[in-house]
Amino acid sequence: MKHVLFLVLGITVLSPSGYAQSDAELIEQALAAAPRRARADASVIKWSNDFTYTTIKEGTNPIVCYSRADERDRPPFAVQCTSKANLDRVAQNRRFHAGSSDRESEAALVAAAAADGTRVAPEYGSWFRSMNGPDQASAGTHTTIAMPMATAASSGFPDRPGQGGAWIMAAGTSEAHLMVP
């Protein structure tokens, strides 16, 4: 019986789900999404299950980076950076993501919060830069710029893709953002 117990414990410790990353590993991975010239001075946080966070690297600029690999439907390597001013919105996004079972139910939570006035707005002009993939070496990068309530008329950017440049997605809503090709 003792041998079986040790075997089960050994498998748990060595299995990927039982592997806990060190703060140093989390910092290195999260900072991969930061712009190179701002990386050294960016903060890194670690999210908790209650949608709060702990700062594991204090930075001197307004950039904060974190892992998203613990969220449902995310690839094994999933990190994001944004402005510290957006952390309340990111926490709300994580709550919506955790409280839903798919994209449609998550979108319904976002829409309900927008309708009842509880949707946290992003900092206008701030950016979100994500890296996602099976590993860091093959992860793709995606950048958006928050422009809540912006429209094609108010911003001068088209509200549809395919015109060869940046465009506004979700124009006229609190979710409006500039898609950067």
C-alpha cells in the first residue's frame, strides 16, 4: 500500500498539472509580451482564483504583464501586457471568462454589464498586447488599442477590416478597440 501511495504522489508531483512555476519563470514568460524597450521596467503580477493579484515584480513604468494560461480555452503559453490603469477591467474580464462556459455566454455577461452600467471601461488609448501559442517560441503576438465608444466617424478609422490597415472593432461600444494588423 505504501508503494502505491508513493507512486501516486510521484506521478502527481511530476505531472504537468502538478508542476507549479516559480515566480522567476512567470516573470520571464509574462515579460515576453512587453515591448522590448519597456520590458525591464514593467511590472509582473500573478492572478489569484478570487480575481485579485499579487505583484511579483514591481516596475517603474505603467506597463503590467501577466499569464493567462490558467484560463479556460487558452493555449499553454498565453501572456498579456497592458496599462496598470486597466487592471480592474482585466479582473472583470477574468470573472466573466471564469463564470461562462463558452464565448457566447461570456459575451452575454459583457453585454449585461455594459447594459446595466457596471462594465469597467479601459483607459482610452491604452493597449493590450498578447502572445499565445503552444510555447513561447511559436506564440503569435496580437495588439489592440482601447478606444471605448469610438466610431469610424469620431476616430477616422474604418469600422471594418480589409482596407489594408488598422480598423475599429465593436465600434460605438465600451468594447471598441483598434485592431492593429
